[in-house]
Amino acid sequence: MTDAAPLDPERIIKVLAKHRVRFVLIGALAARLQGFPRLTADVDITPARDAENLVNLAAALQELDARIFTEAVPQGLPFDCNPQMLARVEMLNLVTSAGRIDVAFVPSGTEGYDDLVQSAVRFEVYGLELKVASLEDIARSKEAAGRSQDLQDVLVIREMLRRKDS
């Protein structure tokens, strides 16, 4: 890969599904599926951490030619993408042949996959069933992260939830 590829969420989701990766879609793309108005430049996921899923995730990331994203090297740095390495990290910011993917095993304010999957909303996307973090969980995570963009997003999400409950 010489240049950063444009985001292709369909390809990312289909490759993850092909390799039977169990994950919850999180972040702005997950919120967007539920009516959140902001666009995003990446796909954020929280995968299950069991051994079989890490094998599947490693295979999917290898198929997508995943590399570590850095601002200095936008096409990414190669890394040894294997289940053992994945078991040791909490967060990966990746660039792939289908665009950016952020893998957060334990997003801020959550306890990871088992926590998020309990209240995940199911959507059919690209002919596949996709588990998507609830707006409440997205707001909880963004609030805990505390970045200014996240806190602005929380205000919009809380208003969306208020109107939904009215």
C-alpha cells in the first residue's frame, strides 16, 4: 500500500464477516446508523477477546493488509498481526486497503465486547446482521473519553435520546 485507501465500510464489514469475527460496531459510524448527523473517516470496532475470535480477527486484518496508522506515515507501518499480539493490546489505530479501522478492545467507559453486546442494536447492513453499540453506550464511552469532539457528540446524542423518549 503506497497511499492511504479511501474508507470502504462495506468491504471492511464483509471481510470481518467472512472471517466470522464477533464484534460490536462503535463510534461515529455506529451512531450514524442510528441517525447521528456527523460523518466519519474510519470504522471503529470492539471485538470479542476469546482465542478463536482473535485468530479470526488476525486473519481478517491480514486480508485487509492492516498496518499501524501514524500521522507521520499515513500509509501505515507493518506489524506482526497475529492472535498473540492482539491479545496483548488494548487499542489499535490501523490503515488498511479498505480505509481506517480503529480496534478498541475496551473503549473508554465500557468493559469491552461483553458489556457492549448486551444492549447492542442489530442492523442489516450489506446483507449481513451487524451488532451496533446503542446510542446510550456510545454516549457513555464518548463522555468517558472526554475529548472535545466526543463531548460535543455527547450533547447531540443526548438530545437525540431525549427526543426519542418524548
